[in-house]
Amino acid sequence: MMKMMMKKMNESLSGKNIAGPVLRVSGISPWADFKKIIKYYIDCVKFDERPSCYLNSRTLNDKFIFPILPLDWLSVVDLSIEKVLSFDLNNTQAAFLRNVVCMREGQELFLGYPVQLYSTNNGSFLNPICTIPCEITSFLNNNLKINPQYDQADFNGQWLEKGIHKDHQTALLRAAQINTNDANGTFAYFDIIKAIGAIGSLLGDKLKDTVLDPDRPRTMLDLNSAEPGIYNIPVLFVGERVKYNLGLLKELKKIANAPDNELDKTALSYVFKNPPNLIENNKDIEYPLPFLAMNQEQENAVKTSLNSSCTQITGPPGTGKSQAVSNIIANLVFYGKTVIFASKNHKAIEAVVSRCGKLSDNPPIVNCSSSKNGEATTWVDAIRKINNTALFNTNSNSSAYFYKKISSLTKEALSIINESIEREIISATLAKDYEEFENRTKNYTEIKISSIINTGLYTNKEKIELLKKIPLESELFKKKTLIAYFQRTIWYFCRFRKVAHLALFFNEKSPELWSKLPDRLTPYDLVKYVQQALHDYTEFEAIRNLKSQIEINENKCKKFNNAEKLKDRFAEIQKILSEEAPKALIAKLNERLANISDKLKGDLQNLRVMLNSQNYSNFNSQTSANWERVFTDNISQLVNSFPAWASTLLSLRKALPLAPAIVDYTIIDEASQCEIPPIIPALYRAKRVVIVGDPNQFRPVITLSANRHQNLKFNTHGITDPNLQKYDYQLINSFELANSFPTVLLRDHFRCHDVIADYFNKTFYNGRLNVMTDRQNFKLPKNFKPGIIWHNVEGTVSNSVNGPIVSEEILEIKQILKEFKDNDFAGTIGVITPFKAQAAALEEKLTSEFGSMKWNFIASTAHSFQGDERDVIIFSPAFQKGLGDSYKWLLCNKENSNLTNVAVSRARALLVIVGNRELCKTSGVHYLQRLALYPDEYIAQISSQNPFESIWEENLYNTLVLAGIKTLPQFPLAGRRLDLAIPELKIDIEVDGEKYHRDDSGHRKADDLWRDYTLGLLGWKTIRFWVYELRDNMPDCVMKIQNLLNKISE
């Protein structure tokens, strides 16, 4: 048996890929940089996950042993010299040896020291405190030689995160990590000696031995009788080096070895190739289908994504990113494309999958992400489902039928949009011309303006041009020099007559425009007169041309179709499309499945059985190669049959096998929360990419220390080229990786009340949002108004093992919830705090009393609320006097401002802040200071606004008042401000020719069309007037409004 173990050990060692210095790759290949970067990422992913393990005491001599180590095993650690440790194994440790020999991929041998013993109802277990990965160098005659990798030492993640006060965690990490370069400029490693010293100092009350001395450790510990505590003893054990990222590491290694011609086909070529592939933009799909309701910006995001090889979609919370993504997926499926939708978190997956599920009983997307019941669909399940294709109805109308019908409607919709754009271009031009005409003529009487426009002066352009050519040097007549005298004399004899003749021409032709020419004029007076006349003529000519242009554009306006009729037809088309598009999608999906050949079904079934087999050792290399060909030949057919797949990034390998460019698109959601490595396999599987996220939301949580990262990046992998710093593992997230892509910003916000949205809009988004929330759907507690309210609480921080707790805030929140309960509040409620300890205390104090309420109640940290929302959010900042520096940093550091942004933006109708308002005001932290000023700042801002945007709105308002019609100027509704509104009758009165809108790229938008369409969905009727209509026939405009009122009243 021992010989068999030795043989297996030698095979294991001979096949082991021992990491060493990475050689600089030649720059010939355009993928050379990527190959270097992906190896750097592999190490970053590996070290970002601390070894996390505990040892059941019953597995002594099976999963772990207590080794007898040499005296100086840890006394001197020189990282440049290998240090081999040798010790003998006895017969009682045969099971441990077997586990060492048969380690699975991802398992490693570790030295742990010291250890902490715990006692539970299920027995005792050990937690190694510091872990050191070990390389097995040899095994001979029961003698095991290992080479500890001291440069990879770290704390045991499970021990560090459980049962230790956060301040102790921080102190231990600081003790073990040196934050500066040493004298030689090399980067420091985890200092295990200092870590052990800090453990003895900080946790001395838990020590069961006199001192922690690695040179004189225990050799044995009786686990049956030993008391819980920390012991001066090492353990040698088999553990998981990575737990969550093992699958990712396997795929990254495969991609690192992929040939260039395969990588060229993938979406990676737009990000990592040097130089990157040019981004393709076309207009294959001019009008995306509204499978789900879309606003104008969402429609633009969908259209851009469908027509570009790379797209970045960004938008703050509540702007409908999931709605846009769902429409992208449905459109891709309908137009014959395939897509992977992936995200780091399950909530993002569920948000899109649930929307797509509303389109048909047979959803267009395969959900490979674990659902609430723990089940997940895989591509193997998809193969099984192919056998049931006879269940799909193919007797209904074909997708070609729907395509023809939809094409006709989309062409008409495009025509309406184009006319609306042209209308708005004219409107914008008129607005500009009206304003310029007003400025140029504001000092003239109506009679003079009429003379300027109608004078015949402009027909004598020859004389005007002649006048422009005559030098008129008035300064010449002021000089008293002899030279000036001769120049005046020459001017008098040569030019005086011409100038005088032209002066008479001006005076006689249009005497109403200029002052009368005196009978006697000095040459100087004559020149001044003509100079002024010429200046006035130039101005009058500009006024006349401007008036002519205005008349041309006003005549164009009269030829436009009626705006209300256009809007009504556009709304009708949208309604028909929203009804027909899902039917077309179902027909398309059914046809894909129905067209699968019997041969393909057989091949895929064989493939499923083979890949489900647990006995891979029965396949020789030739058999595996044959199956690989079967897989390669048929995977595209499988994906075409099931064209949309949803999965978390780390579960993607279960959704679809790793193969280059097997789908047309990959969509990465919540990209700002994701490091770069997890998206690489998704990009490898696709030809095109859409990146979705919000840079002001949470960033990735990276535990890899800065020092270790710097060492991996610069020393191990040589990532020193300035052009490669954009791929930094710690500083750059997946969203930022796509900053060079064409970007679509979603600005229309639909979730939060105006006051709540105004806070985070101005604080975090530079006022770029359009708040369009429909207030009619708010659910509010009795006697509460929507918005932001403060409950000022001055409390004291008490520190638990897991962090700060402010009991005063908890008691106040409990009283608020009791009031909601007594008033039978029927909405949803969440309580958010920055700190885990406060969240746990809130959960404990509140859930027992309020958890049974139908509030979908949860009390947790902001991180747990990412992607979620509630009618009412109660925010407990726990920002009180006595808050420790490490916790204050979490709340107040600018890098963590997204924590407050997430907390506030979860509230739909009401945000209740329970905390120390005065302390926030004086904190010096701008986002806390500003939050303390709300809602007062918003109220002051609204009260100071001008009720009218133009003189024409004001004139119409005043005329309507005289006619007995009361309107509200600049009425807020669904994120818009209506020029004049009659809310009780839902009438919106708009003045065209006053303002215009452009999108981010400067292109005109059919804004008024979409605006009226949106209001129409809310039951509002819009009536529009051009400025010239108000100017020329105000009574007729008022009569039209009165007629509409009468019609609605009937």
C-alpha cells in the first residue's frame, strides 16, 4: 500500500505546475500583453481569497496531524532561500498520507500555527490562525519533505472573520502587513512573526499556553480534554486554497492557453488585444421592439446595443437599467441572435429573468442561476429539453408573418419620430430666432420695426456696397497737424461729393429711420452721419433677414401634421407592437426548437450522457478527441435552439461550456461591483459585449492586500508598462474597463420621490437625473408626507465583538415602526445601517415584533440592499460621538460615499433618518452634511424658482385667468414640468418654440413626442401652441382650450 501511495505521490509531483517567475512574453503577438495580464489575474484571484478552513477534532491523523518541526522552522524567514522541512510519518497517519496523495484540484497542503480550539454541541474543532501553503518536495520511507511558501502566508479567513472584534482584526492585519517599501525597494510580505506577536498581545486572555513560541511548540494536544483557547502548536493539514473561485481559475488558465485565432473571434479583442479591434457601429435595427415598456432613453440604449459591437450603459438607481437589458435580450432573440446575461449577484439576474418571464409561459431566457429553491438549469438540462420539442406549437402564425407586420409598424413609427424631430428642430430654430429678434428690436417702436422690415432701402445694394468701399476716417478731422490738413483737403476734393450724395440717399429714402440731415454740415459731421447710417443699415438688414427666416419657418410649421394626432398614432403603434412583439418572440423560439433535426438530437443526447459521466478515466485521448469534435460541431446548434442564457459570473461554466465566441452577445450587469477577471470567461464566450452599471454604486470587495498585490503585479508578473495600468486588479473594475465604449446614459429616474432623488441627484450625479417618478403609486404611512424626514437622536456608541451599536437609534426606530403598525401601514419597509453589528442588533430587536407584518421587512447593511427597494426606508447612520476611527472611515471616507448613496436611493416614497443630525451637519463630510440639510434645502430651492419659463407662457396664463380658466405654471409631473397644467382635468398646455433638447452626443431627440406619449399613458391630454399662434391670434388659442375643457367635462 505504501508503494502505491509513493507511486501516486511521484505522479502527482511530476504533474504539478509549480509557479515560478513569469517570463516576459514577446511583443510580436497582439495578445502578448493579455497573456501576461491573465496570468497576473490568476494569481490575484488566488490570493484574494484567504484560505478558510476549520478542522474537526475527530479527523486527527486523517485530515490533519500535529507535526514535529525543527527548532528554527520559523525563527528566520529569508524569502529568497528555500527552506525545506522534514519529518517522519507513522502508521497511524496513513489516512492523512492518503489524503495528501489524493488531493483534488484546488486543495493544498498547509502548515497552520498557532491554533484555536473551540467546543460546540457537535464536538470540538480547531482553527489554524496563520496558514502557510507548502510544496511537497519528496516522500521517501515515510519521510515527508515540504517547502513552506512563507511569501504566501496569511491568516485563516474563517478564524479572522468569526469571533474576533473588528478592531482586533484591523490591528492584526496592520501588524502583519508592512505598508511601505523596504530599503531595497522590494515589496513586503505578510509578516508572520509580527502576526504571532500581535496575537499574543491582543488575545492574551485566550492563551492556554504560557507564551506563543514557534521555536518551542507543543508536539501533541489531547483534544478530548483540552479547554477552548489558543495553543502553541502547529498543524499540518489538507485544505482548500480557494473555495469560491476554483471554477474561475480553471477557465482563466484555459483561456491563457487559447491560440490567437480563437481569441480574435471573441469580445476580448475589443478590450485586451493590442491594438484592440475597432468598434463596429451599424444601423441594422433602426427601431427596437418594445417587448416591455420603454422610455426614449431606454429605447436609445437598446438600439445602440443592437447595432454596436461594444456598448456601455450607465444610469443611477431607478433609471430602468434592468428594463433596458430585458428589451435588449428579447430583441436579440427575435432578430436571430444569441446572448449570455451575467452578473456577480443573484438580484440582478432575478430582476431581468423575472421581466423576461412575463413575455411568455415559455420564457425566452434559460435561467442558470440558482433560484430560491436552490435549483438551476444547465446546458445539460437544455439538451434534455430538446427531446420535448414536439410540445411546442408550430401551427400558429410564423415569425415571418409577425416580422412583416412589425416591420410595417416600425417604419411608420420611425416616420413619426423623424417628423417630430424635424418639428423640434424648427421649434428650436424659432426659439433662437424669436429671442434674437426680441433683443435686436427691444428699443424700437412698432412703427420703426415695420419701417425696418418694409423699407425699399435694401433694393439699392449697389450704393450700399459703394459706401462700404469709401474710406470714412473721422479721426482725420480731429488732428491739427499739417499732414492732416493736406489729407483733409485731398479727401474734401476727392470724396466729399460722393459721401454727401449717399447721405442724402439715406435721408430721403427712409427718413423715418434716421434723423434729419442738417442743411449745413462740416465734413466731420457728414462722415459721422454716414458712419452711423451705415452701422444702422447693417443692423436693420439683419433684423429684416431674421424676420424673413422666422416667416419661412412659421410657414413650415403650418404644414406639419397635428402634434396631438401624431402622438395618438405613435401611442397606438406602441400599443400594437407591445402586444404583437411577445407573440412574434414565441413564434421565433418555437421555430428554433421545431427545426432541430433528429440527427442533432441524437448527437446532443450522446454528448449529454458522456459529459454527465463520472468515470472520465475510461476515456482515452482518442475517445476524448472524438467527443470534443462532436461538442464543437453541435454546441452552436444547441445555443441557437436556446438563444438566451442567464447566470452569475462564477456559475457561468455550469450554464455553457467554455468555447470561443459561441454566442453573439454577452451582457454584464452591475459591472461596477465586479473585478475584471470574472468577466473574462463571459467575454471569451461572446463576439460582442454590453457593459451595464453605475460607477457610484458599490465597488468590488477585494481582500488582497496592497503590498501583496504590488508584489504580484510588478515583481512576479512585470506589469510595468504604463499602457497596461488600466488593467489593474485592485483599482479598475469591470465597468471602468469599458470606458472607451460608446456610452448611453439613462437619466430618467422612476423610483424615488422628488425630495429623495434631488438629494442623491445633486450629491452624487451632478444633477444629471430627470426625476420622473409617478407619485400616484406611493404607499405612505398615515399622517406622513412623502420625502425625507429626520428624527434627531443623540446617542452613545457601544462596541460589540462585531462593531458599533447605537441603542438609542434602535429604540427610536422601534417606536416609529410601532406607529406604522398601529396605523395599519400596508407598504414595504426596510431598515439600513452601515455597520454589521448595528444591523444584527436591529434584526434581533425588530424582527420578532415586526417580522410577521406584511412589510417585506428586512433590517440589514446597505450592501444587502444593493438592487433592492422599499416604500419606506429607515436609515440608521450610527454616526455618534465615540465612533471608532476604523468605523468612522467606513462611513465618512470619500471612497465609501456610495454606501450613503445606496442607502438613500432604496426609498421610494419616504426616507426616515434616525441619527445625530447636528453631528452630521458639522462632520466635514459633504454627503452627510448635505443629507442633514434635507428636506429644507429642497423646499427653499423650489420656492425660489420662476413660475414661468418664457414671456409667452406668462401671456397665455394671464389671458386664461381673464377668461376664467385657472392653470398651474411649471407643474411637476412624472419628472417633467408642464408649461401650464389643469391637474383636476389632466390637461397639459405646452408652448412650442421656446426650448429644445439634445442627447449626450449632440443629436436632436424627438423629446416632445416621447414626452406626450408618456403623459398619455398617465391619462393626460396635451394641447400645443406655436409661439406665432399665441402672438397672432391669442383669442383663438384660448377658445381651443375652452373647447377642450367643455369636451372633457361632457
